[in-house]
Amino acid sequence: MAPPSQPPHRGHTTDADSLDPSADAPRDRSDDALPDEHLLREAERIAVAVGRMFPGLCEVVLHDLRRPRSAIRVIENNLSGRQVGDSATELGLRRIADPDYPSVIQNYGNQFPDGRPAKSTSIGIKNAEGRYVAALCLNLDVSMLSPLTMTLANLVATDIDHRDETLETLRDRTERELRTVIDSFAAQRSSTPRSLNRGQKRELVQQLHREGFFETRSSAQHIADQLGISRATVYNYTK
């Protein structure tokens, strides 16, 4: 999703209408039939409460990892421009694939689509079977804090362990975005995707791999179709 030309609305978008545990928040009727629904409902209340502690400053997002294609269930203090029903980020997909993936990734550097720096923490939520079913993510807008005095340095700082690593992008990674990146790469070389030479296609595939476009199941086939090569060749080019 391209960065918005206007700053995103700093209100909240959520399917949890109230902090009252008895409130009936609107949701997909099929949710109740899914296992671990009670965990998600409790996490909703936490997401809303934490978001309301930091209005306009900290985006709080609850991802339903049982539904990776429409994972965002609550988004309080919407700073990234995403919506309820958007897909999971790279971190969510890694947790779905690997139950041993770290449950807490804390204080890593991030960036909103419009370029503002963010400080993020992602908390995975497991069910009784040890499988990730949700993730609670906090994205702090540090663009307003960084110019302040050095007394705020610890609040703005990100962990050195993740400083040089892009863990996720705060946008919905859709097929449309994938096509846009491929078309842009080809246009910069005065070509079309299928007309790129072998070396250029390899360079493009490796770029897409670094940027996390291989996290979704169908992405390799979409890339192959765009470049006019086989799915096996796409995977070979990632090496």
C-alpha cells in the first residue's frame, strides 16, 4: 500500500465497541465457531484499553493469526492507514509457520507508510496447544518525540539487536502491491517484466525476497506469471 498523501486519521478503527466485557462487538458470525475465540475476545479488550492510554501516539493492532488473509481484527489509533480485515504482517506469518518463533519482539525500529519513524513491539499469543493464534502489536510514533531533550532518549531508542534488520512493514502486502513493485522495477530499466533479461529477473526476485513478498503462499506463482518464468525458477533465483 502506497504511503498516504495526507496524514492518516488518528482516531480508532476497531470491531470492539466498548471495554465493557458484556458488550457485543460486531464481528464475522463464523468467528464464534473457531477454536480459541475466547482468547481473541480478551485480547480485543486489552488492545482497545492500551490504545486509549496513548491517543494519537501509539497504534495498537490485534492480529487474528487464524485468519492470515484478513488478520487485522482491531486497530486502535490508526497511524498506518491499514484497516480491519487487512492481512497479517511478516511477523505474523512467521509465527504461523513456526510455533518456536519468539513470542515477544520488543523495541525494534519500524516505519509508517508515510515515512514517519516508529518504535514497535510485537507480542505473540499462543493457545493451550502451543500454537500462535493472535499477535498484539504496538507501533509508537516517535517522530514527535525524537526532537525532545535527551531525557527522552531511552523512550525513542530501539534495540540494537534488530537495528539493521527489517522485521516487518506496516502495510497490507497485496497482489496489487507486488505487481506495482515488479512493474516499477521493469520501467526503471525501460522494459516490461517479461522482457527483463535473466540477470535482471534474478535481481528482482532477490529484491522481492528481501522485502518479504515470499511470505504469502501464492506470491511465488504470481511472480512467475509476471516474469514469464516457472515457479521453480523463481525459487532458484532466490538463492
